[in-house]
Amino acid sequence: MKYNYKYMIVKKNLVLLFSFLLSYLAFAIFQSKTIEVCDIYCGKSLGEFHNVFLFFPFLLFFSLLTYKLPERVFQSWWRFARIGAPIVLALAFLINLELHHSPGGDLQHIFDAPALWLLYILFSLGSLISIFVGWRKVR
């Protein structure tokens, strides 16, 4: 299959820029939460969903990893990431909506963080597998 390499370079750069900007936003949100100014700048709705932004450094890591690798490896990862990333983000938003909690109780948030980390680990494993498959096709 013949690839349009100029288009692929633009796509790689856009994915890298997008993931870098969102990772920077995630870092800024978590820095502001540690010094207690997120309520002023983030607002109530973003303050409830700040854990979703933990996903973007994972996206940045894998886009950096595939940036200098051959085009076939990036294509293999991108086929997975363009489907996997929206699914992970949607599930993370659903977890943060707290629809699965019963009203009240002290232990209602005990499974939220492990569920989010499980989603992020599954995305990471899928990314590594797709990169490996793309690398095997290159060799």
C-alpha cells in the first residue's frame, strides 16, 4: 500500500501537537489543584472531570514513541489510537459522572481510580501491541 508521505508527516505532527497541548493542560490543571486555585479557573464541571486529563500524557508518550519510527509503525498505532482513545475518554467521563454510585456512603469513590487506571493500562497495552505488530511488518 502506497502512503502519501507529506500527509503522514502532517498527521504525525498534528497528533504530536494535539497530545502535547492536552498533556500541558492536564499538567496545568493538576498543578492548580495542588495549590487550590482550580475552583477559580476550572469551574465546578471541569473540577469534577480532572481525572480524565490523566489520559493525555499516555497519548503524548505513544505519539512521541512512534514519531521517529517508520511510517508503518505509526500507521499501526494510529489505527488503534483513533478508535481506542475516544472509547477510553468516553468511559473515563462516564466513570467521573458517578452514575454507578449509590447515594451516600463513605466508600462510594473507592473504585473510580482503579477503574481509570485499568482503562489507561489497557490503552497502553493495546498501543504497545499495535506498535509491535507494526514493527514486525516493517522487518
